[in-house]
Amino acid sequence: RRYACRSSSAVADGEAPRTSYRLIAAQRRVGAMGRRRRSWWGWGWQDEALDDATAEALARTLGERFGTVAPLRPAPRLEDLDLRAPRVDPPASLAPICSAGVEDRAGHTHGKSYRDVVNGSYARFPDPPDLVARPRTEQDVIDLLDWCTAAGVAAVPYGGGSSVVGGVSCAIDDVAGVVSIDLTGLDRVLEIEPVSRSARIQAGALGPVLEDQLRPHGYTLRHFPQSFEFSTLGGWLATRSGGHYATVYTHIDDLVSSIRAVTPTGVSESRRLPGSGAGPSPDRLLLGSEGTLGIITEAWMRLQDRPVHKASAGVRFTDFEAAVDATRAVAQSGLFPTNCRLLDAGEAAIAAGVTDGRHLLILGFESADHPVDAAMARATEIARDHGGDVPEVSTKTGDEAVGSWRSAFLRAPYGRDALVRSSMVVETFETACPWDRFGDLHAGVMADVGQALDRVCGGGSVTCRFTHVYPDGPAPYYTLLAPARRGSELEQWAEIKAAASEAVLARGGTITHHHAVGRDHRPWYDRQRPDAFARALGAAKRELDPAGILNPGVLIDTE
């Protein structure tokens, strides 16, 4: 039986009453807006931001570690903003869904990269969008793109605004204006098909809104990136997001069976199939397209039953190479754990409270069908065979270090905002490589980035963890922290970012595993992709977006 998630008007039309998930989502948003507000310059909810006393204590701690940290700057105030006047006005037919409000425009100027948060903390918004559009239907999206194409206005698709690579930046030259198209009004689970265990979902659904609509049916998409609360299905698809699973279902790609998108030259929708050998996949053209080829409006997604059996453990290692070997053995064992994340000693100390200098391998299993004790027992046995220590309490009542890591993982972006106010460089970069190349890549990255931190900032720290692992290689994720000179943070960051990117690419890694390309990674992406593919991508851009108005500057240059 197929369940259609319809509006309450269906009852008035004499149809059988169904739960109105559109109404639930709308009430949730209105209720949230009444109580909480998103930060227009930094991460997440305003009321979740670190208060000044906590931020100052954090700065003092880092001052002891690095010798000196700049005093905490006051948080920016909305009333102090002086944005440039909008350069374009919407046509009368689109005016009801467009806003030129200061908070709307400031909040949609860019995403949440280090550069974005630094600029926001200084109340610098030199390139705000001229308008923020909030389409309510797919036809609104079509009408917006028609107008933008005719008027020479750049259209920047915007989901939750959590891009950390400049993917939603409105700093675009040589256009009449820029419109940020916020898709979060398209947030319904339109249809659930339980036989195939699939759902047709609008692309603007934020993670929690999407899961709230699936939960009453016993399903979950089970895709939980760190930005889950502030990112959308369309954003996950457009950036090839990496989610909660450390193995098997690592990318949103694995969960897609069909995509529908609006382009300036028409609507594209692929056939819903479990698999197909009929030529290159049309879905693959849109997955990772980052809003340059079209605006994704909905997709059929593969669902999962909600897990009921869970187990987790934390394995300690004194030797990092042994920990890497153990992680590889688990990844190649066919056990396919839900969680298999290796934290080096520095990362384990900061994020999981493991302060004895050991490295931490976090293992987790879950299932909706069967107990997972046997899988966990075998995984921990493999870890012990490689010299790992598994505390007995870990496999019975849970590991305190694992719980600490989960909490720190979700709170990390709020801490970054506070550190930015103390003029710290706080950056992450991630990659993936085959197992046989990891040793060389890791040693080179740690050396090159460490030297860059010494040269640019007079010192700093670099830590590493694996966010995902595959049978043929890991996805290492690096975090760097260093004191910066007040007023020169972005210049120092840019030099360190370039050094890190060069180190990764020179040793055979990808410039990004799940953060996407955006504008920040373009120089290295251009070198990584084959020239023939670049030409094919340019041809697709010309065919689907002949006026070049869709997210100019991302992935491919607009002619």
C-alpha cells in the first residue's frame, strides 16, 4: 500500500483523513521561530551559542596552550549592519515570495565556512544577495529561473546554508543582481511506498523535518551529517553529502533512486529504479552538481526501518599504525559497522576525553532486524588482535569516551564561532585515499601543515580522525587550530588552507570527500578532474543553463 502525505484540504474534499505532515512541519517551523532564531552570522541557533564567560574561559585555556590568544571580541549586532541597497526588484508576480529584509539578506550572504564566520563576526557583508526568494511550489522555482535568465540575475540555490566551502556565496561579479533561492518551504514527504520502502520527498526538507514525517511510519532515511539540523535533502544531494554511517551507506548517493530538478531549459526527472545499466545515470549528473546545472526539487529516496538493536565500544591503542591496521581489518571484514571512526591521540583528548595519550577507535553496530552482539564481539576481537584495549564496561553499559565524542561532535561548530571571536584559525579539511597510500599521505599532511602553522602563525596543532572507512581506503579528516593576528585572520587562513590542499592533492588524495567543492576548492578540483570530463561538464552547463545564471563560479566557469 502506498501512503500519500497530503494536506488537510483532502478531508474537506471527502477523501479519507490522513495525517497532514505539511501542517506538522509548518507548525514546527512557526513554533521554532517563536522560540528560537538562527544565527545570521554564525552557526546554528542563537540560544545555543557559547556565552561570553564560556568563550573567554575557552580562550584562556588555549592561551595557556599556545602562549597567547587575542581577547574576545563582542559578538556582532544586527542593528549595526549597513548592507548595500538591492540592485534589482522582483516582478510583481514573484514579489510575495521575495524578501529584501536586512536579517534575511545577511543570513543568506554565504554559508558557514571559516571565512564566512570571520566576516560575519566582524559584521562584514559586502556581497549580500539582493533578494531572498522562498518558493512555495515547484512552479515558483520555474518562474524564478525564468526571470533570472531573462534579467541576467544570478540564482544561488540555498538549503540550510551550512556549506563550509563557499558553495552558497553571493559574491558574484558581472551580473545584474543575485537572488538566494531558499528551498526550505518545499519540505514535505509527499509519498511513502512501503513495499519498495521508498519515499518521494521535497528537496527543501531540513533533516529534523524530514525525519519527523517518516517516524510515524516506522522509517528513517538514516542520513545524519554533522549539519543534520541545518541542512536539507536537496543540499545533501547537490553536495554528495557523507552521513552517519562509517561503512556501506556512507554517501547520500547510496540512498537515491530518482531525482527531479528544474533547469533553466526544462524539468528533468529520472525513472525510479533499484538499479539500471541504461547508459550513464542521469542522477549522477545532478549528484554533486552543487546548484550549477539545476535546482533539485524532489527525490525518491530509499528508506530503512528504524533500528532497535544497538551496541558501541571504544578501543584504545598506544600505537597509531596498529590502530590504522585494526581499522582496516574491520573495514575489510564484511561486518560493516555503523560506526568505525579512528581518532588520533590529539583528537581523542579534545573530543572524547581520552587524556592518557592513546588513540581511540569508536565502533558501533545497529539493526532493525537482529541483535548485533555477535558482530560487535567479532569487531572487538579483531581490534584486540591488533593490540587494542577494550574496557569491559565499554561492551556492557557503553563507553564514556564514545558518549563524550558524540556530544563534542555536535557542539563543535558553536565552539568554532567562539574561537573566531578570539582570532583563532579553526579549520577542517578532509580527503580519501587507498589504504596503501595513507601512510605517505598522513605523514606528508602532518608535516606540511605543521610547517605552515609554524611559518604563518608561530605554531598550532593538527589532529586527525577517520570519518568513514571503505574496504579499499579511509577518509581522514583533519582539524587544525592556531592563534592568528587580529585583522589578518583570513590572509593567514588562506595560506594554511592552500598548504593543506596542496599536501592532500600531491599525495594522491581527493580534494574533498564530503564537504563538496564550492568556491574554496575550485583550484584543486580543476587539477583533480580529467580534462575531458571538464569539457563534458562545460557542455552540460551550456545546454542546461545557457545564460549561466545558476551558481556562477562553482564547479565550472560560466562563459
